[in-house]
Amino acid sequence: MQLKTILNRVEHFKSFVYGNARWLEDAERPTLEIEIEARKNGRAICSGCGRRRPGYDRLPERRFEHVPLWGIAVYFVYAMRRVKCPTCGLIVEQVPWCDGKNQLTTTYRWFLAGWAKRLSCKGVADAFKTTWQNVFRSVEHAVSWGLAHRNLEGVESIGVDEIQYRRGHKYLTLVYQTDENCRRLLWVGKDRTTKTLLRFFRMFGKERSARLRFVCSDMWKPYLKVIGKKAGQAIHVLDRFHIMAKMNKAIDEVRAAESKRLERDGYEPVLKHSRWCLLKREENLTEKQAVKLSELLQYNLQSVRGRLMRDDFQRFWEYRYPACAGKFLDEWCTRAMRSKIEPMKKVAKALRRHRELILNWFRAEGTISSGIVEGLNNKAKLTMRKAYGFRTPKAIEIALYHQLGALPEPEFTHEFW
């Protein structure tokens, strides 16, 4: 089987034929150049309006890098025609294997973008002897095409959260689709302000927003405000993960302050090396941590009382009906306010302020959980870690869409591995 026959099977271009193929010995690495010629009497297509127009002249030959063959660099060589278009003027023709001034064929860009899901951009560039810029532009091309062709209909539940992408409180707002049949990244926005989330709902549209059934988020005030305004009909759930995280943070604050106070007053440092004993659930404790906790329970310390209050609150999630759960929540908050433990009192105040949103967890009957959002957040952090950081928020946005967006891809006559 000849090389031309293989190319016609996997990369057939209408109105163009493959010409001579030549091997370059003096190149830095083995290189194969394949000439492409326009069919005789074929008229070029204007790249502006997309109509067939009469030719005007030809430009010098251009080389378009294609998918390597057995580690051999492959280039298409073609002299672009200029057309005389009554609408667009003198303009370069449109060719099916590339667009614009790109030096890579469209197939090669999709090939590099596919590998960029498995490796970092630098890893792909090193593996295929190309540049980081070529790989990133390929990913950008795949993301642009995917965003333009994705389907946003049928989204019933979303999760909103933020991740820190740079030191100095630099955040990105991420909106995920959390439906059981589809879990993907819908939108990325810089910062975590009211205006940021409003941009998502403008993109999403009023009709789609009105069809949302569930929304999951944390207690960040700007998010609560925008969600209440733009998706007020949806059941807005403040999930247990964020609530228990607040309690753990409060217990850690109590432990740190109490440990310093005991040391200052000359008491035995019983809270030393006790952080994870107090924060971890009993079934997750190691043998050494379990012994340490049993020793701490003999003392009447605020840290121990804070942990016991948190363990008691775990019963809240065992209820099935909002009314019963609400009664337990009110009683627990009353006990917390009387405990004289300031961080736990702050948690109780926050729970009272968001009482109805917390009880929505039972109204949703456990159909939505921030566990999905946190899992996707972990993948987002892995994407940033794999690249050892990005210089601009735009680069992060493109990488996150590429990895988590479940974006569609065009159908090809052949899939390159």
C-alpha cells in the first residue's frame, strides 16, 4: 500500500490531491514532506464568505505540520491561492486541512489536544518534539470548538464553589453541572464576587435558570444573594461538608487558643499533638490517636466539649423530615450559645442565619451533595498542579474546560493514537 493511498483513506480532501512525497535527510530529525495540489479546473473557496471564486495568483509554498508517522515528522506542502472575491476583495483561499495562519493541521491540533488530557502541555511537547505554545494553542482550539458546540439544555442541578489559584487570595468561581447522568464544568469566572456569579447566569440564560431544580453552594454571602435572585425557584442546599468544615475550623481555633493559655498559666501541655485526635471522626482514628483522645476526655477542656458538641450534631443528618431536623437544630444552637465557647457560638449564629437553606438538604432528600463539587474541585487542583501553575487566569480557564468540561469533539474519518 502506497503512502498516498493511506493518506486518502485517513485524510481525504475534496478538490485536492496528494502529489510527490520526499524524504529530507539533512533535517534535524527524519522528515517527510508531502505535496498537495489543487485539482485541475477546480475553483478556490474564499476564506471570507465561503463561496467559490476565480483565482488571482499563488503565494509561496507553505508547510503545515501533520501527525507524526512512526516518530517521523510529516509536513504538507502547498502553495496557497489568492482569489478575487467581489465581496471580500483579494483574499487567500480556504483549505480543508487548516484555517487562518496556523502552521499545524487541524487534525494534528486535535491530536495534541487529546494527549494534553493525559499529560501536561510540556509533557506532550517533549513527547512529540513540538513547542509548548503549539500544544496550548491546540488545547485552546479544542476548547473554543467544544464551547461553541456544547449543549446546555437539560441542566437541572448545579454546584457553585471557588478554588484558590494563586497566593494572595486570588480565587476562581467554578460552576458545575451535578446531575446524575452528567457531571461537568459549566463555567469559570475570575474572583468570587456578586458580579462574577451574575456573569454565569447571563451566559446560562433566564429560561435555563428558571428550569433549575437544585443548587448547591457554601455560605459565601455573594453566592447566596445571586442564587436567591436568579434561581429562586430551585431548592438551594447548603451541604453538610461545608457545615462540618466550619465546626472543625471552630474546634481547631478553640484548641490553639486553649493550648496557648495552658502553657502561659503553667499547666501540663495535655493538648500537645492532639489536633487530629479532636478533628477526625472516631472510626478514622489510629490506635495512638484513640488512646490520646481517651486521655483528653478525662479533662473538662473547651476543646473536648467542642468536639463532643460536633459529634452530637452528627445526629442531625440522620433525620428524614425537615420539621424534626429543624427542631433538633434549634435545640443544638441553644446549647451552643450557652456553652461560652466563642468559635462554636459563631457557628451556631451562622446556622441560625441559614436555617432554611440547611433544612433544604432534607427537602432535596439527599439527591444533591457538595461531595460531587468537592470531587471535581480536586480534579481542578490536580490540573493546576500537573502544570506547576499557570501564568494567567485565561490559561487556567482553558485548561479547566479542557479537563472537566466534557466538551464535544468533531467526528473524524480516522482516530489517531
